[in-house]
Amino acid sequence: MESLSTRTETGSHSIDIPPMMSSSSDPVTERLLCSICLDVFSDPVSTPCGHNFCKICLKIHWNNSQDYRCPNCKETFKQRPDLKINTTLRELVDEHKKTHEEQPEAEVVCDICTEGKLKAVKSCLVCQSSYCETHLESHLRVSGLQKHKLIDPVKNLQDYICQKHDRPLELFCRDDQTCVCQFCTEGDHKNHNTVPLEESELREMMKEKQRAAERWYEDVIKDLKRRSLN
């Protein structure tokens, strides 16, 4: 899997898939990924050589091949193997999905604490750091820091910052239906209809952005498989 993008190939079709927003694969998840579609197994089957793939992915792969060869080790089989669902692996996948869905959001810790990091109570969009109650004190006391934009603690602070101007996303552009910073209104969004963003609205937009990215990824895989069957 490439660091900046993932190239998925099935038969003669290929497509570049960017990494998911604010996500990273853990070792357990990586072992449950089909090497053809690069997604968590769906109806996993095992080849005679011991490698595992989604049933539909392997079917598509062999339908577009001249022989019946394992996509991983390249071992060739004289005839098409009669593949059965690997029930043990499917149970592991189902359990993993269930655990992943029920896992609570990770606690945000203070970026300033050096030892025994304490739980953060606020994140500052200007400093792009999260603070515990003790280290937040200066933001409540110093006049210059009091003007900073504080929100409830979040791990993915970069999603709340304008990537072009490195400033907090504080406005919503109704013309382009996107979050912008103050500097954006002096450039690309000049004369656009913008309104202030409440923290709750910004959080919901960030969540929807993540959901949209996940839906896009799923649609790419489904479309790739559908085109390969035709």
C-alpha cells in the first residue's frame, strides 16, 4: 500500500484511491484486508496455497486471467479451485467490525504536559494545540490569548484549520457550501455570502466530511468490482 495513494487493480481496471481522512490502519486491521480490493474481507475464501481473499474479488480476478493463479504467491492451479467460505476468518472479520464500531472515541490529551499527560479540556484553533485545565489557564488570563478560538478538545485539529492560510475555519461560505477562514474572504471567497460558524456546526461539518470520504471510498470499490464483471 503506497503512502500517498493506493492503486487498486482488478483485471484491466485500475484506480488511485487517496488515504482516508484522519485514519491509520492498525496491525490487526491490515491482516484482515483483502490484497485485491484493499478493504476488509467480505465472504473470505482461502486458496489451496493458503492465501485469503474476498470471494467476489478472487472470482473477478480469475475471470480476467488466462489461468488460475494465486494473486499473492503466483502459484498456478491446474483447474479452478472450488472455494468455500472460510467461516473462522469470517467470524474474526465480523468480530473486528463489531469491536471497531463500538470502540469509544480516543481521549484527547494535553499537548503541553511532559509526563503523565492529563486529559485536555479545550483545543485552541490558533495555537493548534490541546490543553489540560492547568495549561489552559494562560488562555483565560492573558488578554492576547483570550482572543484565541477555543473549542471542545478534538484529536484531528488539522481538519478545523484552513489548509491554505493556516487559520481557524470560522465562517461558512453559502455560495460554495464550504468552511472558510477570515483570510479566504479577502481572496477566493471575496464578496461571497459568508456567515459565522458555531462550534457545533463546525463539528458536524467535519463529521460529514469524514462520512463523505468513507462513502466515496466504498463507492469506488463497488464501482471497480461492477465494471470488472461487465
